[in-house]
Amino acid sequence: MPSKEPPRRRVPGPARSRNAGGSGRPRPAARPEGRRPRRPAAKKRRGGSPQSIRLGSPRPRLRLISLCLTLVMLAFVVRLLQVQAVDADTYAAKAEANRYLEYTIAAERGEITDRGGIALATSVDAHDITADPKLFTPKESKAPDAPQQAAALLAPILGKDEAELAKKLAAKTRYEVLARRQTPQVWKQIKDLKSVFAEKAAEDMAKGGPGANVLAGVLQESTTRRVYPNGDLAAGILGFVNAEGKGGGGLESQLNKQLQGEDGKIRYAQAGGRPVPTAGSTEVPAVAGTDVELTIDRDIQWAAQRAIADQVEKSKADRGYVVVQNTRTGEVLAMANAPGYDPNDLARSNSAALGNAALQDVYEPGSTSKVMSMAAVLEEGVATPGTHVTVPNRLHRGDRLFRDDIDHPTWYLTLNGVLAKSSNIGTILATGQLGKTQAEANKVLYSYLRKFGIGTTTGLGYPGESPGIIAKPQDWSTSQQYTIPFGQGLSLNAMQAASVYQTIANGGVRIEPTLVRGTKDADGTYTASEAPERTRVVSEKTARTLAKMLESVVDDEEGTGTKAHIPGYRVAGKTGTANRVDPVRGVYKGYTASFAGFAPADDPQITVYCAIQNPTEGSYFGGQICGPIYKKVMEFALKTLQTPPSGSDPARLPVSFKPGE
């Protein structure tokens, strides 16, 4: 059988195209694998060269993008190095400042007590109401007007202006004080409100709401508030504490450094205004202030304050003061002013009553000053209590005609009688014997006035204390040469006046007055105050003689101070009625009435001085309105200190003499 031939393989060749004519052009040869096709020839433009299309290279764009990314990454790297290496401590401190809160722990202010340990000024728990304004922003509080809402709620509780509170709550800080030293009751009201709003916020969040809470940022700091348990008692001495917790007057100001102690600090982490217990805290404990024990006796202070307040009101006077002093030690047992004020309620107090007028007011003392003139006359030996002094109704000296407080016929008085009847003319005549000339006499008298402490502060160091006014003798005017001996033309304060009589009562030795008896530190250690300075002013003989002469003022029926008589006790005293310089107008207007003395006269223990400024109703004489005050206060003090009655009768020195004797 014939064998079959295998099928023939078609060899690729030129393609033939078929057309209607049956003829065809050869097809292009097949492109070998891997060879890129040729671009078609560009079409020729009409009448000219062919048009070419070129695609841009991507490499420049890639390089630009790479460069930008590199710069961005470089900036991140630099910033990262700055934050974590170069300024790491700075940023850590900022973060810590925002996370950690630091508060001051107020030191408990020292207590002020009387000599028996009875509290006159003490401190109780209180709260400073503060806020973190960041927690009142819309983001934190979930309320657009949180500061305004919170201010409206807090203003009536704190007694503050609503607009001012809103301003503080919207501040760009993390700490604002809304009100200082509020009572626990005030903080309880705020705390109750905070609880109500917190519950409402929780309920709102549970329902899918924002949970707005406008009081979450209201906080408190525990502190203390100064209180005065006895109200206005001894307010002039104690002073007060201002809103910043510092002494604003009186001993509170003078002894502020000792009383305030040293504040402590506490630092803790917080989140949303709440402490983070696990983050730990650091605390520097506060050191309590020093307790101060005064020389004041609360009961005697009460008696003095009540007596002067009643008389000032009765006489419709501007003011008055009473000073009670221990004759032997110089300790001030009472220092009362009227009108006074309540340091617990300064807002309702009269600003004119703030301060301690007994130390800060200066005035012309009048006849109570005559005891210094008599001391000079006796000490210089130019006269004795029995020296005869003829006192006319008028006395011409310099450019003035001098008179006594009443018209009288010629008096024939002893030097003792001049003091007992408080004769201005007799005092001028007596002090004129201190020198061969009036100028010499002036110098001698001036030296004694200075020894008694006139023109210098008392030594108490009290804020605002006045040293008084006394010109040098060469500067005395013609009238002052004759008015200063009877207490016009010089000025002093009530404490200085009391100190003059303490000096006589203490045998001629002046003791600087003291108000602070001792202090007790935070650890309980008691430290007594240093002994006050003592100065011999006149001899003991002169002082004893003067004491007997002063008894005539009270005991003799011709004396001007009979209303100060105390049954069972020998009383030495002196009245005073001076023309008063109006502190506003600077001219003489009205009177200053006063009385000073000590008891028992035979063994002096207590000195009392009283003065009333510008009495306008009833009598204005010192013996009439201050004598009874002296008696009330002295009687009370003698009984309180259990001073035994006098064991002898008064000396009863002669007051007058008969002409020709």
C-alpha cells in the first residue's frame, strides 16, 4: 500500500493579502521575540516637517518628592532630639507642672491669752475656696458657659460679686482663690452642691449625654480663721488679722512673725482635679506659731472697758481711755478704749475706732501733769509741802493774764494746797523758783519732763505709738514758759500719763510698761519676757512726799478729786481739765477731762489713769466725770488682785495757811 505522506508544515513567509484583484502585497516579516516595535513614523505637517510627541521623564519629580520627604523626616528627627535630648528636662518639668499640684499648708497661728491663760485670740478650722479654671472650659466641663453658671451658684454662698467670680473661673491659669477663710458651714454648702451636680452628670452620661458638670473645678484648701472669743474686749490691744491671714493691727501686727509660724507644703499628682493615690505625694509639715501670754487681766480689762464706754456714751464724748498698771512691775493690766470695735466683724466697724487710741492719741494733759512740776520743785529742794504760796485771782506773766479754773479771792495755800486745789497760778509761782531766771527754770523743768518719759515712746514698741510732743526749752514761746508747768503746751498719750504716776507710786523709779508676759513655742517651751528697763527719776523721799500730797486731792474736803475716794483704802490721785486741740481744725475746742492715781497710797500696788475727750453733755471737769471711773476700776482691780485694805489713816497735810502765820 502506498505510504501516506506526513502533513506538510507551513513555513512562515511573506503574508499575502487578498484583494479583489486576487493579487496581494507581501506581508511584513514576523517580529522576532524580544525586539521592541518601531515607533510609527511621525506624520508630516502640511507643507513641512513631521510632528513629534515626547513623554517627560519621571526622575526629576521623584527626586523632588524624595527631597521633600527627607526634609520632613529631618524636621521630625530634629524635633524629636530637641524634645527627648536637648530640652528633655524643660518639657518634663512642664508636663509635671500640669500633672502635679502644690498647695500651701497654712501654719496654725499662735494663740494670744491673758495672764491667766484665758484665750483672747485663737484660731479655728476654715477653708480657702479655690478653683482650677481649666476644668471650667467647654471641653472639660461639657458646658459652654460653665464659669457663668458656677459664679451664679457660688456668689450668694460666698458673698462675692458674681461677675468677679466668673472672671476668675474663666482665667487662663490652673489656680484661683475665690474666697479665703470660709467657715466649715460654707464649704459644706458648696460640697453638697457639687455632689448634686456630679450625680446629674453621671446620670446624663449613662443616657448617652455629655455629662456636663459646672462645679467639678471648685476645690478647697484647709486653713484656719482668726476668732476673738470675747468680741470687742481688748480689741485695741490685740488688733486684727487681715484677709491674707497676717496681722493688720495691734499686737497681731507687732508680733506677726512669732504668731504666724511657718507654712508647710504638699505636692501630689492629679487628674481632672482629683488626687491620684498611686502617684505618691510629698509633704513638708507646717510649724505652728508661738503662743503669746499678755500681762492683761481679762476681768480688769472688762471692768475698765465697761466703765469708760458707759461714761463716753453718757457724756456724748468723742472717745476715752483707761490704763491700769501694776505699780511694782510695770505690767499693763488693762488698756481700754471707747468706742471700740469687734475684730470678728471688721466690715461693720467704724474705721476711726480701729487702732489703740490709748497709745496713738496725743493731747495736752492739763492738771494731771502738775505732779511732774511738783516733783521737780521738791527734788530740787526749792520748796516743801508746807511752803506758803499766795495765789491771786489773776497773774500777769509775759503777754498773758493767767487764771485758775474758777474765780476766787486771794488764796493762801501751802504747796500741798496748790496741788490739792489744782491751782494754775500757784504752780506757775512754784516752778518759777527752779532757776534764777525763767530761762533757767525752764531748762530744769524740761529735764524732769524728759526723765518722766515725755517726748519718747513708752518702750512697748506698739505699731503707731506716738512719743508725744515737747519742744526744747529754748523754743518755748512766752506763753509756753508758764502753761507747760500746768499741763498745756505739751502733749502725751494715755500710757505715758499712767507711767508718770507709776513712777511716783514706785518710789521714784520708772519701769518701762510691758504688755507681753511670755511666749510658748510649738514644742511647749515657755519663755518669760525680759525684765523691763528701770530708771530712777526722783528720790524715794520725793516720791513718798508726793504720794502724801496726792492723797489730799482725794481725801481733803477742799480737794478736787473727792469722787475717787474708796472706803478702806488710802487713795492718791490728781484731776485734770485741759483745753483740747481739735485734731481736725487744729484750734482749741472743747476739753480733755482726766484723773490719775494709785492705791493703796501707803503701799502702792495699782495705778489707774482715765481720760475723756470732748465731753459735750454734763460736766467736763476731770474730777466729776473721770473720778468716778477711776473709783470703779480701782475698786474692781483691788478686789480682783486681793489687795488688803490700808492699815493706817491718810497723812492729811495742811492745804492752806492764815496770813501772818
